[in-house]
Amino acid sequence: MKKSILLLLSLMLCLILSPRVYAETVEKDKAFYEVNADGQTVSLESITDNEQKETYRIPEKVEVNGNTYTVTAVKGGIFYAKKIVIPATVKQIDFGGVNWRDKELEVAPGNPVYKVKNNILYTADGKTVVFSSKQSGTVKIADGVKTIAGEAFHGSALTALELPKSLEKIEAGAFENCTKFRRIKVSAKNPYMMEKAGALYTKNGKKLLYAGVARGTLMLPKKTTQIAANAFYGNTTVEMVFIQGKMKKLAKKSLAFSRIKDVTLPDSLQEIEEGAFMYCSKLADVEIPKSVKKIGANAFDGCYELERVVLPKKLTTLEKETFRNCYSLRKIALPKSLRTIKAGTFESCGFNQLVIPKSVKSIGKNALQVTTKKLIFKGKNVPKIAKQDACQYGKYAGNTDPDFDLGVVRLDYIDIQYPMQHGIGKVKVPAESTGKYKKALKGKMEYRELEY
């Protein structure tokens, strides 16, 4: 009896102390607000008022059902007014959730977080550019600014930018989708950075900070031996990168989210860090120098048009999701030194044929979730193989034609055949190890036929 009572009390206590799964939402004056965890403040979530107005004033407080809440955040909302007034109480704004790009902005006196000047929203101390609205032509950043926040000018119509002597950092995506952006000028008195051919470097030229408005081929100077993380984020104008300096490490996400088509890597390179080329959607060809000893996780994840990769001969490990979603990668020669293929390495790739060297001892979950006509295992000793789900994205992988099941769907009284499941056609293994492979693959991998 005592145990039952104690159990009941424990359950009740858990219910009392556990946070609410669903946040409460209240409505006031054609706007919805989410009640924050403290029960006293709210975040503006959406607006149903689609009437065109000159000015929309976000309220400091809203009163609903006898409760008065303070508005402290703006997380979303389509604003139809030409001008937005931010109250002194708002301390957080999700600029990805609001459509303020073409609005005039005003911040009420006394706001401890934000201030505005010439439709550029700054932190109250003036050290960070947070958001830019209605900017076109040449934009001059005020002296005293140390940081331009990520996506601050996203989608802006600016054509030129003048940076002050105080600026130290430009965050990832600050100028993404600025299609008219053509020129950057850095104050000669800036001790942190300089501009060369449209790109920004550290003052000593040893590190590329931001690809900026560089166009066509970007040839890095010989003294440049580092590329900052996210240096190419959102750049759509550089097509080829040529690295001349004795670079040892390609930094995390250094060329990621760009539209480069080709890159020349130096023989001094030893490591390609995590996500270095992630979502370089136009990258077609990469030759990785033999000096490279490590390729980080997700290094080429999302390189949709990547057709050819040359791997270093002494590589021992393919990290997690290295070539995931490389739909155009038809052929890759895995080195004989390779021992480990980690989870998701080739997930959603489409090969004509994939050969697993006999040196491979371990294959992680969904590393071989591929579409391929033939998967060949060279080793007599069966590697440790984790579960491999069937590839569902083979039709996006290109022109391979593996065996797959066809289903029939009835649409407008017409029977249409469509691929239900792409995946692996034949699996070829050494004849003397057929039984071992059958046992190892059972329940781990779906394929049409075992060949030996």
C-alpha cells in the first residue's frame, strides 16, 4: 500500500514539475502571441491583420482574459505596414521569421538591446549590425561596429559596401543572396582585414576571411595558408578556387554552401575538416592530394553534381556521411588502405559499380544505402556490417539502372508503374566466403542477387 502511494505521489510530482509540452497561445488585435515559460511575457508569433497601413506598432503589453503580458520577442509575422516600430520591451527578434526587408524601422527609446540608424538595426552598444532594411546602392557601416551578424544583409539590394576601421568579423551568410553586390571597400586604417580582388583577408594576408564579391577564378596568394570557416558561405560568383600556398588544413565548412565548380588543392594539405565542401552544389570534380591523411565527416555532403573524386592512397577511414547525397557520383575508387567506412558515408549515392577493398574491416549503418547495379566485396574475411536500409533516392542518383521492384498506382483511372524501392542489384563476393557473406548480410542489407 505504501509503495502504491509513493508511486502515485512520484507521478503527480513529475507532472507538476515537468515543463508544458505545448506552449499556450493567446490572441489580441489580430495577432497571436506565445506565452513564454515564465507565464508573464509573450513572443509575437503571427499576424492576421492584412490591412495595408503606414505604421505597425508592436505593443509593449497585451491584455488577454484579465492577464497582462509583456511582449519581449518577435518570432514571426507578415507585416503589411510600411513602417515597423519595435518597443523598448522587445529583446529578441527572429529575422528569419519576419518580412522586414523592405520596411522602415524604428526602435522606441529605452530599448536595452537594439537601436536603428538609416534603417540598419544595431545592437544598443553599436558594436554589431543585426539587420538591414531597405538598403540599396552603397552602404557605409558606422565606425565602432565590430561584427556584421549572419544574414544581416540577406537578400539586400546593396551594390557596394564600405567597412570601418573597427570591423573585426563578418558572420556566415551576412550577404547571402545579395545579387547586386559588386564592391567592397575596407578602411585603410582597419588593423584586422584588407580587401584584394573582392575578397577579404587578414591584414597580413595569411588567412582568407570572406570570399566577398570575388568573381570567376579566385587564386589565393602563396602566403595565404588558411581559409576561415564559412568563408564562401552563400557566395554565388566564384566558380574556381586555386590554392597556391602551403596549406595544411582545410577548415570546417570553409568552402561550404558555395557554387564553386572546381578546386585545386595543394600537395601540402594533410586534413580536410568536417563539412569543408558541404552543399557545394556545382562542384563536379575533386582530386584530393596523396598527402591528405584525414577527411572529416560530411566533407562532401550534398555535392549534388559531384561526378569524380580521387581519394588519397593511404586513407584509412571514411568518416560519417562523407559523400552523402552526392547523387551524380557514378564511380569512386576506394584505396586499398581503407579499413573503416563510417555511418552514412555513401547514403543516397548512385553508382554503376562499387568495390569494397579487402582491407575494409567495418561498415557503419547506412554507409551503403546506395543505388548500384553491382556491389563487390573483395575480402575473403567478411567485414563487420551494420544495418543498411534500402536507398529511396536512386531515381535522383542519375542514369544507373539497378534492379528494383515496381509498384502500380492508380491515378485518374490510369495504371502507372513507378519505382517503389531502389537499391542494390547484385552483390559479388569471393566464392569461398559465400556462406559467411550470406549470414553476415541477412537482415542487414537488401539486394536482388548474390554472385560469386
